[in-house]
Amino acid sequence: MAMTVGMARLTLYLPASLSLKDKRAVLRRVKTHVRDKFNAAIAEVGENEAWQRAALGVAVVGNERAHTEASLDELIRFIRDAADVTHVDRELQTFNDDFPVGVGFDNWRRK
């Protein structure tokens, strides 16, 4: 059985945020909607003190690479449309148990 993990780091630009309180209200709403709609893991991973920028990390798990990538694409479109965001920079990576990468993945392959 295959497992595919899709990860994205999104940098959001929030021009309507005039304070950290405004920014955090937007991010709280976005994170709640993403968790509810996509059953994805999401967290703020950078730009914590910037008022109009936010960095979010997102992870989606599925059994097919195409489905996982499509879910990430839909999730990114949703964030772009749901929040008062003018621009989203994204870094995507997917991997599955056929091609494990990184420290600690050596034992994923069945022998």
C-alpha cells in the first residue's frame, strides 16, 4: 500500500492587516477552514512578527501522488480566495514510500 505526503510552505501577503492582531485573526480563520475542509495539517512557520506577511506550512497525506498534489493545489487556491491575500508564494514537495527522502526514512521500505 502506497502513502504519499505533500508538503507546502506558503508565504502570504496580507495588505489589509494593520497590526499583528489583524494578521492573527485572518490566519486563525484560514487555518480553521483548511483543517475543516481539507483535513490537512497547517501551522504558522515564519514571519511571526511581520504585520502583512505570513508563512504557513501545510501537509496532506493520501494514497496516490496525483490526488495529493491536486489536494494541495485546491488548498492553495482556497487560501488565496478565502483570505484577504494579494499574493501567495509557494514551495511544494511530495514524496511517497517508493522514493523516501530525508533523515529517518531508511526503514520505510519493506524488505
